[in-house]
Amino acid sequence: MLAIAPSRPSAAAPVASVAGVRDRASDRRWAQYLVDERAEAAVYRGLAARREGEERDILLRLAEAEGRHEAHWLGLLGGEPRRLPSASLRTRLLGWMASRFGFVFVLALAQNAEARSPYDSEPAAPASMRADEKVHHEVVRGLAAQGRRRLSGTFRAAVFGANDGLVSNFALVLGIGAAGVSTHLVLLSGIAGLLAGALSMGAGEFVSVRSQRELLESTEPSGFADDGLPDLDIEANELALVYRARGMAEDEALGRARAVIEDARRGRMPSRARHGDAHEVVGGAWRAALSSFAFFASGAIIPVLPWLLGLSGLVAVLVALVLVGVALMLTGATVGLLSGASPLKRGLRQVAIGFGAAAVTYLLGLLFGVSTA
């Protein structure tokens, strides 16, 4: 984890360097920076209040750093302005999420915000402040990493399930509808696709995650030979080979083997290291399966909604197109947000991929419908 430099007094040098170019536009700009720095510091203090230990200390130090930046803009403005603008939409959104959403969501948004600092093109921002913003990005990224690891197993299954349900069932109902079949058959096919896909996704996730966890468990040290440790010859034994097989150098393995045998003769058995982080990333098999089933079903029901509501023909297709587009945008934006990337770009990419797959299926349905007419 990157350390943050201790809080230090605001330097007066930048004030003198820009005093000659101060105007109304710069005052407005600096006032905006001032309120944004205050709002960001408040977010970090709010997050710190809900954490403890190292995480709490790091968040409070981030708030202190934002306070130094605030003091810089106050110095340039010559004190507290009589009127201040509202915080930027991005900063207000960050504050709103901080009081309502989980820790990792807020940190992901904060990471994205720190990566788009306006100070790179601001002549009144000293080089140290621009460097601070880049370091803050890495600090927030590090804080968010643990939460992302906890989310990754179930979240991966949930996002993939919802996206697969949206795209596959949308493509299915479009393809069947393009073939010229009745509204009843389109609806029946959509429901059948939902159930078959959700069950398949849930079963597949269960097998995949369970198999991965079993593979991880098979790589962990076992206690199979522990009962015989006290009886080993301390000068002539193969225990060192066990440690060499696990990657230790020969001399280190010999020393480790001697120490373990001596401890075993005193009644102290060796502890077994576990792959806790690896298991955490993989997630639980039942949890992944259930979330995959639920999210596939929730995604797959969206393209069918127009037909469930009694619509048909082109109207049903257009309504389904809008609903699926919004849902794809949301899933893509959520992935982008949690990964620290641009939510808009990830959302648009998801929409393009989903609509592309559906378009191919729709064209095939048209061809099939014409060939069987």
C-alpha cells in the first residue's frame, strides 16, 4: 500500500506565481476546485467512520491531503469567497453513493474520479498537487482491491448470468419472431429459453466453482504424514524433499525439516497454510450457482416482457429493443464502475455486443422464415 506524506502547511509560493494572471474566470475555477476538494474530503471521512484499523487511518490521511489542496485554493482566492458554486455532479454523486452503497462501489467511483484530475491542465496547480492526485488514485485502487476480490466470484457469475440471459433470450425471441410464427409461440419459446438457460447456467457455475475449489484444495499441504513425524530419523529422512517439492531451496528445506521433526518430538505439529485469498476470489459454489440462476432469469425475462404484456409484431420488438438496451447499458456500466474503468464506455460496449448478436440471429430468422414460406 502506498503511504501518504504527513500533512504539511499550505505553501504560499503558488499564490505569488499566479497573482499576475488572476481574473474572474480563474476565480470561478479555483472556487470550484475548493468546493470539490471539501466534498471529496468529506467522502473520505465518511468512509473512514465506517471502517477500522489500517483502512480507517488511510482514509483519514486521504482526507487530510484533500485538506491541503483546499488550503491551496483558499490561499489563491485570498480567503473564503462570499459565494461558492455547488460541487461538481461527479463529486456530489460520489457523496450520495458514500452514504447509501457498499464500500467497494464508492471506492471504485473515487478511483475513477482521482484518475480524471483537472489539475493536469491547471497552471495554478503546483506539480506536487498533480503528483498527489496520481498517488491518491493508486491508494484508492489498493483499498478497493480487497473488496473486489470478495466480490469477484459471485459478481462474475451474476454479471455473466444477467448478460447471457439478456442477449441469448433476446436473440431467441427475435429470431423466432422474424421467422413469422405466432405471438403465442414467441412467448412460449422465450419462457422455455429462460428456464433452460437459467438451469444450465446455475448447474454450470456450480460445477465450475466446485471443481476449481477442489483443485485449489488438492494443492494445499496435507497432514497425511504428521503422525509419523516424531519417529523420523533427524539425520536421515525424506521430509526435506517435501519442502523442496513445494519450492524451497535445498538448504532451506533441510533446515525446515530438522526444525519440524524437533518440534514434533516436543508435541508441536506443523501448521498448515491455506489458500484463503484464492478461495475468496473463486467464491462459493452454491452462492455462484444461485446468483447465476437468478440473474440469468432476471435478464432473460426482460426481452419477453413485451409479449407477456400482450404486445406483438414490430411494437413488441421495439419495446424489447429499448428494454434490453437499457439493461445492457446498466450491466456494462456496473462492471466498468467496479473495475475502475469508464462506466459509459463499458456500457456502450455491452450494448454493441448484445445488439450485434441479436441482429445476427434476427437475420437468420428472416432467412429461415423466407425459406420455409
